Amino acid sequence: MKTIFLLAVLLVTVLGSGCFMFKHKPATARFAAKVETKTIVTPDLSLAAKVVSVNLVGRFVVLNFPAGQLPKTGQPFFLYRAGLKTAEVKITGPQQENNTVADLVSGEARVGDTVRDQ
């Protein structure tokens, strides 16, 4: 009877000590990893246009900008085709309604290319 009692005490001691091996983190430590980030939304104020006409001999293009967003004379822009930069242009004018003329500084332009100032 004494051995059974001794085995029971030994079993409880071994099982009880196993619980102390795994220390639990406090609730604040478990949730501290979840940091809230605030999303910052900024408006896109960059100018964008489309190439509507290309003159390869004169090395100039006619660009169509959205209403009220015409660029300044001398401002550089980049032409993109399928996401790749293909040319650089410089606004020279004249401007008429939403269209303006730009000289090809370098590269190749085609009708439908996207024009951006970045």
C-alpha cells in the first residue's frame, strides 16, 4: 500500500513539474505583435497624357492631356509603351484645348503611348 501511495505521489510530481516547463506568456506579450498600421492615402497629382500624333521627320509629338491639366512649357515627360520607357519628350507648345506639342529628346514614340512626368 505504501508503494502505491509513493508511486501516486511520484506520478503527480512528475506530471505537475511538466506544466512548469512551458511558461505561458502574459496576454499583453501575445497580442503585442499585432501592431495596427494606419493607411495613408495621397492623391495622384502627376500629369499623364496620350500620344495622339507623331511626326518622325520633325521629331515632335502631339499629346492629349485631361481637361484642365496642361503642363508648363519646357517640362520634361517620359513616354511608356507596355510599361517600358521608350522615349523622353520636352513640352514646347503651342497648346490648343487639351492638346500640346512636345519635341522628342530621345527614343521612339508611337500613337497611343502613355505620357507621364515620372
